Amino acid sequence: MQAFRFHPAVARWFEQTFGSPTEPQARGWPAIQSGGHVLISAPTGSGKTLA
């Protein structure tokens, strides 16, 4: 989670709640954090809302 540069409290909450990011999250977070516009297309239930 630290690779995504989240605040330590957020990273800890996510890891305790979900374990690891889904593919859409892992692929989307770097682009979102760089300030880019991001469109994530993935099946329902794949973690888009938390991306």
C-alpha cells in the first residue's frame, strides 16, 4: 500500500479492511495520484468506487 503514497492511517485501514487492492485500483491509483484524468471501466464489484 505504501507504494501508492496513501497516508499511513488510510493504508492501514485499507489493508485491514480489504487486504490488497483489486486490479482496477492498482492500475488506477497511480494515474489518479499523478493528477491525471482517469476513466476506469471494470465489472460491478471490482473496486472502482474505492479507486
